[in-house]
Amino acid sequence: MSDNNYRPATILVHQGRDRDPATGASAIPIYQASTYHHQAGEAGEYDYARCGNPSRDQVEEAIALLEGGVRGFAFASGMAATGSALSLLKSGDHLLASNDLYGGSWRYLTGVLPQQGIKVDLIDTTDPAKVEAAITPQTRALFLETPSNPLFQITDLRAMVAIAKQHNLLTLLDNTFMTPLLQRPLDLGIDIAIHSGTKFLGGHSDLLAGLVTTADPQLAKRIKYFQNSFGAVLAPFDCFLLARGIKTLKLRLEAAQKNARIFAERLLEHPAVGQVIYPGLKDFPGKEEHFSQASGPGAIISFELKSEDQVNALLARVKLPIIAPSLGGVETILTHCWSMSHAAIPASDKRKMGIHPTLLRISVGIEDVEDLWEDFTTALA
Ligand SMILES: Cc1ncc(COP(=O)(O)O)c(C=O)c1O
């Protein structure tokens, strides 16, 4: 398939390659080979699997097509994708990032980058004036997450792009929560989109993967150089699983989002529940900004229970959701952000960020929502 103008549902199914060029097989095989024969001493299209592999090409082309990039890159995990995209920075550079971030990104930005001589400041990116004020002569990039994880703070991507252009900064967005189906950051001028493919793109909680794409050929060249040099590439079997998951993303995401809308409305009415944070709710604070840059609320909800005892009761009794630090699977996943997804962040920092032990995040799956709700209310009874 070479036509870039297909609509997303078609791209998801056919991706960049919908049949094996060598055999016509309807699925790109798992090319489980580390190296390739050099005919008469000459390398062909492929020469060594860290540099390129047909199974990996499929998912790399898929993410580029879906996000509108010139080239995609597949990594061994979402964090490997984030770290590899941030390899564009060098010692002495200054990075500004959203202060409500996935815990693993927080750990990388605050624990690893400073060791490499990169200064990082976590700031409130929902306020463009605060971003402007935090820029120094050394600032080189903005690392963003919107909606943020787990508090769903909304950063205005167009405003960030305008600031970045003015100050010659690179913009990177973790688009995991939304997927390219609901939010297309490169269209808004963001330089680099990053995904944990472990989540909605894979969709079955059976692999770790990371994806990066950019519309800038020069940046793509530099990321390719780092990907090949560092070597945290996605293995062929995981490429196969990811490509297979991507084919059904639209069906899964629409079904999960439909369930999430119903679940969020019902959570609002439940006596044990305090705050419910979900872009699909009428009173969601960042609603206007979110829907100016995204086409749906997604399938993840954060909510507070009124006491820690209720949290413990829910986690002990609920049967259907897997209780785990992840999201985006066909099954509902319930996360205690304090001890799971954001465990890497010290307690005092978490409290400052607004992450309390009573906060839960639910990634609503595609089960029957009535079964999910009955399970939830029974566990809390
Ligand atoms: C928003 C977000 N970004 C990045 C990551 C990291 O992805 P991975 O676990 O695939 O390394 C996660 C994982 O939970 C995430 O939720």
C-alpha cells in the first residue's frame, strides 16, 4: 500500500505493508533473523536487523502514516521511545516539561537526563505564560503530555507550538492516551509524537513497545542514527503483535470510549466517589482546549474515592478489571496511581502534584459496561 491519503480506518487495517512482498502472505511474517545475506558481497535492502527488519518496517510505516510523519521508529518500550527521542538533546541543554507526567517519564526526566548534563524543569504547561517565563537561553525543547497522566490537565498544543517557534524549541508530545485516532499532534505543528505502543496501539496487554514519528526529515535522520546506534529496537515478534493490534484500534477504542462515557457519568453519581476527571464530562475544566485539538475524550478516567478504606475494599473485591499499572487493553485495567503508575515519584512530590492515595485510574475496556458497573458497585457496597 503506498497511498498516504487513505482514511485512518483503512490505514489501520492495511498499514504501510498489508502483504509480504516475498510471498504474498496476508500478514507480514515474523522475520526472526539477525542478519541478511550480502549477495556477491553487496548489501540488499536489509543488512543487519538492528538497522532494519521487514517486520519492524511495517509498524514504523504504520505510525508514520497514522500521525502524518515522514518516518516512524519502533522501540522496545514506550520509555525507550521517549529516551531515544530525547537523545536529540545534549549536555548543557535545558528541557521544560509538563509537571503532571507518567511516572516513568518523570523518573527519566528527573533522574537520568540531569546525569547527562541536561537541566530539566517541570512546569505547569497548561499556562502558556508560565512556559514563556521558564524559558532560558539554554532551553531547547518542550516535552508535553496532554491530557496529562493521571490528572488530565490540558495543554494547548497550538500555543506551545507558537512559543516553540518564537524561541526555536523542539516540541515533543507523548500521545499515548489519545492515539493518532483522537489527536494528531504533528498536524498542529508538534515536532515529535511519541507512543507507548504497549497501550492502545497494541491493545491486548501482551507486549511492550514504543513508537516515535516526526514530519521533519532532518529530525527523522537524527532519530534513525540514534536508534541504530543505541539499538533499543522492537523485536520481530513484538512488531507482529503490535501490527496485529493496530489493525483493530478503531473498533476497540470506539467501544472502550463508549463504555468510558457511561462509566464516568455513573461514577459521578456514586456516593463513595469524590472527584471524577474525564474529558467527556460536562464540567471537565479543560474541555474547550481538549476538544479544540482532540476528537474524543478517550477511554481513561481518573477518580477519587472518599477514603483509603474504600480504595482498599475496591482493590480487594473487584473481579473484572485487572489491577495493574497499565492502560489501553481490551480488558478494563484499574490502577492505584499512588502505588503503581506513579510509584517512582516520592510521596511528597505526588501530594504536591495532586496525586493522593485515594486516586484511582480506570482504563475502561470493551467488556459489557453493565457487567463492569455491577462488579464495581458490588465491590464498593
Ligand atoms: C502515557 C505513558 N507514556 C509512556 C509510558 C511508558 O511506556 P512503556 O511502559 O511501554 O515503556 C506509559 C506507560 O504506562 C504511559 O502511560
